[in-house]
Amino acid sequence: ASMGGFVRNHGIGETFADGDPADLARALRAVLADRGRYTDPARRAALVRTFSWQSQEPALWLGYARMLGAPPPTPPPSTGEGFPPLVVEQP
């Protein structure tokens, strides 16, 4: 699936033809004419529940375990606060 298809299918924005300023202007006018459609908190929450890293994590853990021929690992506990902090170990 393309990014444009995702945007159109989920109604989260407008797409425009690359290199076409008139089409860009059309897309911008469409968004500005209906801002509420694109900023509705309930729609955003539904998308986050479906497509966020946290919602995709269990399936990704299982997919990688299957590819590696390993038993499914136990995912780390979630803090519920978004992405865990990035830890980079220095040699």
C-alpha cells in the first residue's frame, strides 16, 4: 500500500500530484476548508490505537520470532508513555 493510499483510505489528509503546484494548492484549500475533519481528536485516537507502534508491537514480536524460528519472546513491559527511551551503550 502506498502512503497516498493510506492517507486517502483513512481520510487523514489530502494528496497531490508531485511537481504540480496547482494540485498542491487544491489540496491545501481542501484541508483548510475542513480543518475539523483532519484535527478531530476521536479520529486521531482511533488511528493511534490501530497503527501506533504500541498497537503493532505484539504482532511484530511474533513475526520476528517466526522468521528466526524461535519461540515468541516476552515483550518488555510497556510504560504506556509512548516509545521507551533509546539506550545506546558506549564501548
